[in-house]
Amino acid sequence: MLKEILVWPTEENKGHERGAFFEKLANRIFSTQRYKVSGNVHVTGQEFDLECEHIDRENERCLVECKAKQSLSCDEIKKFVFSVGFNNFDYGYFLYTRSFERQVAGLISELKGDERYRNLYFWSADKVIELLVASGTISSFDNSYEELEVHKVILLYSFKGIFYVSITGGGTIPEYFTVYHANDLSLIEEYDLISEIRGYIDELSGLENFFPEIEGSFEKEPQREELDTVTQIQSSDSWDDYKPASLKYFVGRKRQKDKIFGFLNAARSNELSKRVFYIDGKSGWGKSSLMSDLRERCRNRHYKNKFLSVVIDSRSANSNNFLPLCYELLINKAVETGFIPKKFLSIKIPSSYDILSHDISKDLLSWLEMESKTLVLVFDQFEDIFRKEGIFKSFYKFFLDVNNIKGNIVLGFSWKSEVNIPIENEAYHLWQQSRDLAFRITLDEFDASESKVIVRQLEKDISARFDIDFTRKVVDNAQGYPWLVKKLCIHIKKQVNRGLSIEELYDQDFQVEDLFKSDLEELESKEVKSLRYIAKRAFNDQALDVTELDEVVPSDTVQSLIHKRYVIKSGTKYNIYWDIFRDYLVLDQIPPIGDTYLIRQPINPVLEAFLTFKFSGTLNVNDFIALTPSSVGEGAALNILRELRNIGLVNYRSGDFTINVENDDIGEEYFKDYLNEKLGKHTFTIEMRKIEGRQIAISDLTGIIKEKIKTKTFATKTLETYAQIFLGWLDFAEINIPNLSKVVVRRAKNALSYTPQMNPTDVEAFLTEVTTDQELVKTKREEKLLYDARSMGIVGFSKEKICLTHDGEEIHTADIKRSRYLIAQRALKMEKIRIAYEALAANPDCKSREFKNLISSVLDGLNSKVYINKTSRTLFLWAHFIMEAEKEYNNAMHATGE
């Protein structure tokens, strides 16, 4: 049986008090060796150092060092050896209140075999208790019961007395404890004293007090085994199952899988010291699926003789026996599959704090090392352990033991990265240390290729093939969240099964809240009520238990919710299929996940396209080209219409585009109001609003676009263009981003808005000469002239031909004064030219060199001083041209009386 010594000096249990108290215990031991304590007690945490002198042998000194901590390291043994030699002690006694663990025991064995260290003695709890018995301080513990086996004995040396506490059980797992007076082994029956002792010794929590002499015989409680059931995580039966993905449906994560098996192989071959790993990532990012994949890969032909993995759902934890039961399950599975011999079924677990301390567990570690096999015990949803008061301490001890032993047992756990343990929580520091001991594997977002695999699973299921735009809509809206791409695909499958076409689905908003509302609409009212109740219980760390069915929730309703995949059962507990959905049911809110789509067209042509539907609610592309004020080719027209479709204002069916709003609403104000609400929920807007403490730069937005748009890789310049376009839309919609300065927006608008390349007289001369169907010459000068004329809506062109628009034809055929006037009016629709015109009209005597100071707002953000000067000069000439054209035309009209 395993033995341990605990010291409890006072109610406060301070370090110096433990030292003084231990001195008394050491004197009881060393007085029989004819020593007395002569030096001070040095206390460091759970360490006590005593300097002793022999009563009979003059000048004989010894160092007594006691470690009363949960785990030892080899370094501590080496430091003790150094202290004895360096300080010229004649003897050294190293006392440990527990059993020496595997690595430490091996080092001590080496020291004992070395003649140089024959003056050193290493006493574990077994030896210390033996010496206390020999000194007459306590009696030898030899109590046994027919019904139960003693798993562990604790000697409690306390201010209330000296006690034996035996931990017993009828099988592998400890179940009961009994307290005795250590001097005569009489039974302690006082309830208050037993409660105090239980409160001091953590591992007694969850065990039942057993009075063998009073009860006479023992009957095991019938419900105990059921209540302490532990459950492995479940895996999916199909791609659209909300349970963790099975190997067949698992997607991506190659980097993380390589890291896991790299770690396991390195641990198996003893190439690294760590034996614990953890996977962290946000809720719904696939931690459980990765754990499931690990378990199933350990069963394949390559790994089945190297690793055996059991993945436990931590939400099934009910008591402090959870960890012993998990270890028992691991051993049973290993024997059941033939991974280890049956003889290891006889392993006993001394207590929840001593999982690996039984002799047969030590034999198992040696066998695993010899056979080069590794047992892997993984805890999914590990953050749930912190909600079970006191349980984490036993896990922490297990982590320490596994890491210190450095054997062929590996622990793993998953951690929801958004869960933070308050610093005042007693587990906070233990958790920080546990993470330091572990090898970290972080889950990031899906890339586009991983999301597309889920989409392909959907396509295969519904026997359909999506076009690139629809796939892009799904992938971009999922934003790399594994849970969201799966949720969107499940939603699409449901809609297709109800008869909706892919074209109709394209026009739907993929808002997460709408998806969850759609889920609830499928349920009966009693099911929704039960679902919210189960969610609230789980949210408050009081998950509904199987024993409560029909008392608080009808069992048939729960079974219906399980069948519909809204509820899952973990051991005896019930929970919601996803934490995100659970939180939505309780809080009526979801994480801030916005719409994600890339706006590629500047705001003005899209507004113009929207207003075009005033003529007809349904247009094909040719109708649209004919009606839109700007001359555009088919490709440009489709791009602009696609933008209206992306923002939800236009539907597309069989070649026709149909407006989604009433004809009376087709106007600029409605468009602006609509965008204000729509873009306020856009991912880019949400992410920019998260930036605090500094001004937002254009590089911030390009970074957001690069991160959120998963379906394509963009050049830096292209990203800047899309960022500038988006800022232009925000400015038009009058959406306020607190840290976004007006300068950034103005520069973005200036970079995108039309800047005239040629002087107005050159444009005028060009338009006088050009005709429809004229061939393109494609000189640099002609390209600039075409840019200006097309921007003002006067010409259009294909790859080979130039064509005049309606306005262009009128300009071309008009007399010189009217032609100049019409050019001026088209030019005034260009923002920079209009600002230049207004500046000159307000300052008619302004010279060209002074003019750029008056129009600094439209020059801000231009690349070079030379280009700024050239643009200022060109705008100055256009402003003069317009003023002169208007004056000439008005005079001519006045002269003719028109």
C-alpha cells in the first residue's frame, strides 16, 4: 500500500509553523539515533532543513532535509548531495513525505551504489513511519477488511493529534476513507473532527467515510458506479453531424496533426522532457475534432502498435474520482485491444492524487518503455474541470507526476482560449504552471482550401455543383471559423431539401443569428423551452443530470432534442451541441460576426446602377447597359450588378436582375440608409471598431481584408485599392469609426476618384475629331484622352473601337459654344473638378501657383510633389475652362433671347 505523511501545525498552517512542528517530529525520529537538533530550522515553501549534532560522538554533524511537496525533481536530490559535501556535514538525511518517483528513485539508486555517498540516507514516507513506530510515537498500521482493500495510508501529524487516514476501495478506484488514532489505532467517530480532517486533505473530497467496526459488514451502494461514469468524446456519423468530426469527415489541420504526432514520437523515443501537450483555440474551431482525429489515427496500421489514445469528455466529470476512473478506462481499453497484457488489470489507484504510485503502474511504465509503446490520455473540454471545485488539484498533481516520471504515458488536453481563470481563483497559479509544463499546439482559423473541403462535402451530399461566386460567398462569410462554415453548409442543405435553388440561396443573408433563429423555428414550443432550460443549466455550470429527467424536463423531449442533434449526452450530463449556440440560447446574443464580402466597385457607379432600376424593376444586362447613364461594357455592367447583389439589393434569376425594394424607395437617401445598416454589420467595420488607443491607418484595413477574405490572395496594391473603395462606401453611408480620421478617408477618396489627365482644350479637340467605331490607336496620349472622356461619360470603348455615348454624340454634333458648355457640364459632375471650379469661383483673381492651397483637400494623398503640381495645374485649367464655357454660352443664349 502507498504511504504518505502530512503535517498540519495550526489552523493557519503557515510555513514557519510547519517548520517548527516538523522539528518536533524530527526530534522524535533522530533522538532514537542519538541526535538532537542544534541548528535553526530553515523553511522554504514545503522544505525543512535541520542541522543536528550527535549526542555521543563529538563534533559529528548531520544535515536533515525534508521535502513535503507533491513532486520531486532530480535537481533537488543533486542540490542536497552538494549541500552535504560543500558544508562538510558528516551525514545527510533526506526525508520525503511521499514515495520516491521513478526518475528520482533511479538517481537515488545510483547514489547508493556509489561509495562516495555512503554517508547519505534517503528516507521515503515508508521509512519515516517505520522509524516513528520504532520510537514509540505511533503504532504500526495493519488494519485490513475483508470487503475492502487499503489503497493508501496517510499519517497526519497535526495540532489536533496524530492520525492514520486509510483510503480504501472494493476495486481499482478508491471510494472510502477511515480515520484512526495513530497511537493505538482506535477509530475516530467524532463528526466535526472527521469533517475538519476531510477539509484539510484534498484527496478525501468525494470519498465516503466508512466505519468498519460500527457497521460490521459492508454493502456497496448500487448507484455509485452509474454516477461516476466517464465518457469518451463522440465522433460524427456524417459530415453534417454537429459532433466532433470522425476521421472520414475530418478536414485540414495538417500542421497541427504533424505537431501532435511529432510530439508523441519524440516522447516515445525520449527525445524531449515534456509529457503533456495541450491544444488551444476558440470555441468551435475544431479542438474536439482534432482530438477525435488523434484517437482514430492511433488505431491505423502505422500507429496501432505504437500509441493507444483515449479521449475523455471532461464535461462528464461528477466527482473527485473522475481522474482515477479515466486512468482505469485507459488501462481497460489498452487491455481490451491487446495493446498491453491482461496482468495490468490488477492495477490499483491509491488516491486521486496518486494515480501512478501503485507498484503495478510502475511495472507498466517499465513494460511500455521496453516495448516502445505509449499510452495517451486526453481530456477534451478541459476548461470544464475548473468548474468542478477542487478537482483541478488532482489533475495538477497528475500532470506533475507524468512530466517528472518522463515515461511512456502522455497527457493531453484542449483549452478554450477565450476562457480566462480569475487570478483570485485557487486554480489560477496551478493552471499557469500546468501550461508552462505542456507543449502547446494552437488552432488558427481555416484557410480557404480547408473551408472549401466542407463545401465540397455539401456538394457531394446534395448532388450539386456550386459556381465560384456562391462558393466564395460561403467561404468568405465563414471567415475561417470552422464551426461557421459547417453551420452555413448545414443551413444550405436544409434549404435545398426544402426546394430552394442555389440562385435563391445566393441572395440570402448568411447572418449567424438568423441561422440560429431558423434552428429554433424547426422545434415545437415545448422543445424550445426544454432546450433553453438545458442551456441555462449548462451555462451556470450545473448541467442537467440523467437522474433529473421527468422531474424538471420530460425525458421524451430530451430524447427528441438528442435525435435532432441539438442536445448531446456526456456521461450522465446533458449539454447543447455547441457552446456558441448554448450562449445564444441563454444570452440571446452571438459573437460579433459580421457579413463578409469584398466590395470591388467604387460607390458612385453602384449608386447609379441602383437608380437605374427606377425605370424597371427587372432588367437583363442589355437593358441595364441601355438605361444606365454611364457607358459601360457587358463585363463592367455585370461587375456593378454583382455588387448590388452582394449587398442584397438585387436578386438574379435566369439572366434577369430584379430589385428587392419598392419603386418609391429607389433613391439616393434610401440607398444611403440601407448601406448605413448593412455596412455597420460588415466584418471590416466590426474589426476596425476593435482598434483602440490609436488612429486607424490604411494598412490596418488592408490587413483586415487580407485576413478575412480567404478565397483569394491579393497583391499589396490591389489590397490598398479595395481598402480605399471600402472607406469610400463608409463615407457615403455616413458610418462613424471612432479612430478613423477624416484624413485617411479623404486620401482614400482622392486615390480613387477621377483625376483629369489632360488639359480641357486637348479633350475638346479630341471630341471634335472622334467618331463612333473609330479604331483605337492606343498611344499614351490617346489613352489619357480616352480616360478623361470615358470618366466623364462622353465615350466608351472596346478592345479595338471607340464609341460615343448619347452625351458624346450631342457634344460631337453641337456648335462650338454649346459643345464646350456640354463638356463643362459633364466635367462638373467629377468631384475634383467641381471642387476646383468652386474654389476658383470664390477666388477669381487667384494665380495658378496659389491655387493648390485652395484645393489641398483633393490633392492630399497624391504620391509626389511633381504629380501634385501637375494635378493642381490641370484642375486650375479645367476650372477656367468651365467658367469661360458657361460665360460664353450664357452670353450667346442672352443674345438670341433664349
